[in-house]
Amino acid sequence: MASDATPKFQNPDFRPVPQTPDFHPELTVSDHDGLHFWQFMIAGSIAGSVEHMAMFPVDTVKTHMQALGSCPIKSVSVRQALQSILQSEGYAGLYRGIAAMGLGAGPAHAVYFSVYEVCKKFFSREKPNNPAAHAVSGVCATVASDAVFTPMDMVKQRLQLSNSHYAGVWDCVKRVLREEGFGAFYASYRTTVLMNAPFTAVHFTTYEAAKRALMEISPESASDERWVVHATAGAAAGALAAAVTTPLDVVKTQLQCQGVCGCDRFQSGSIRDVIQTIVKKDGYRGLMRGWIPRMLFHAPAAAICWSTYEASKAFFQELNSRSKDGTIT
């Protein structure tokens, strides 16, 4: 609470702001209740699009490192993977498949954040800071959003590989439908959900806890430093969740890129078969391929995503407040 702040955080040149005895900065700053469902969807769509577009080159490097057998990548080194992409395709190679990402990220994140907000409100009940509710809500959100995003994610990853021979998004979609059938778009869905469920549970729980802890360090300045709080908490949550779930991300990449540019094709598509193939070919270290760019992606990406999302929510909250006051029609 603000009244408990130590003297070293107080400046005699500033006039203290009167507060009621039950003032709780962590609630008044972090909660953006009262938004309409469509406003959560728009805020999530903006946040997801900005996040993935900004970090797309890092995601391309990670995909190359995880796709075993894809030419010409032969090393798990981030520098060598980056150099190989630049030498074979130039800087444009870092952005192959970005159109597919643009088509999938917006709708998927609209579903992701709106479902999370609805579930968080339902499961939290009278306990807004309930970590279990945040984790369960995150899992519900990822199951729904992955159903939307997985097809375009598969197209995006195939386009990211060098010499994949796809002319573009629609060429890839048509050829996959003709040569592999509709099921190919969801070959990695089960793995994606199994990866993103713990990823999201760790992510949301860490984010909410870190955000609350940061606000408690200096509650009197929490409102002024709201962007920094969201970005820092998001970065910590993204990095931790990315590190924990890297092995399943490698499996997901293998399933989505199978048969493309020398990648193995799997008959059953079971997670165990893919893991056994990876371990046989590259040892257990193969399950951690791309963990560095994955963390380099998710830490700043989560910071961008959460700060953009919270800023969008704050905008809509202010808009709704003005509408209720009769300031706007």
C-alpha cells in the first residue's frame, strides 16, 4: 500500500495524493473490467499482430534450426543459421511467410485474449489474483486460439524454409490440399495444444504474479510506470515459458515441415515417434534445438504483446468511461 512506502521512495517536493484507507493500486491499475467482448478481441488482435510482425526474423531463424535435415541448415548455432539464411536468400529470407503470419496472428490472438478474459472472470470469482484461475484460463484460451492459428502457422513455417519451392501463401495452401489433404493443416494441432497449454499456464501465471510484484515494489508510481511494468512482466513470463516448452516446439516444427526440403515424413504423427526420430538423429540435445532464438523471440515478443494489449484495453476503458459520462456519443 502507498502509505507503507519507505522514506527513500518519498520526495518532499511532491505533494502526497489523498487516498482512501482501502486503496489498492494493483487492482485499480491492472484491472480493465467493463470492456465489451469485441473490445477484448480487437485489443488482442492488435497485440498479436504487432508482436509477431516485429519478431518474425527471429522466428525464421528458430524454424530453420528446428527443422532437422532442411537444407542448407546443418548447425544448431544461431549465428550460422542466420548467416546461412542471409547467404542463400538475403534479408528477404528472414521474412518469408510473413503474409501467412499476418493472416493468422490477428484472428488467433483475438480469440486468445477474449477467451482468456472471459474465463479469468468466470474462474476467478471473488479472487482476482488467483494463480490457478489464470493458469486454467490460459489453457482454455490456447485450445481455442490454436484451432484458428495452426493452419496458417503450418503454411508460415513451410514458407520460412529455404528452397521450399512454394511461390507464396495461396500456392502453399493449394498444393498442400492437393498433395496431402486437409488433415495436413492440423497435423501438429495436438502437439501444439500440448505445448501451448503448459506454455500459456506458465506464461499467464508468471505474468500476473510478476506484474503484481512489480507494482508492490513501488505502488505510488505504479500508474506512471504502467507500460514498464507490463513489458517487464511480459518479458519474464515469455522467456520462462519458452524455455520450458522448447522440446514440444521442436516436435511441432518437425510435424509441420515434414516432407519439405529434406525433412523427415512421419507416418503416424505421434509425438513419441517424432521424439524418437529426433533423439536418434541428433541426440537429446536435438530436443532443445532453437531454444536460444525461441527465448530471444518470446521475451521481447511477450513484452510487446502485453504492453500493446494493456494499452489497447486502457484506451477502450477510457472510451467506455467517456461514453457513460456523455462526453461522446
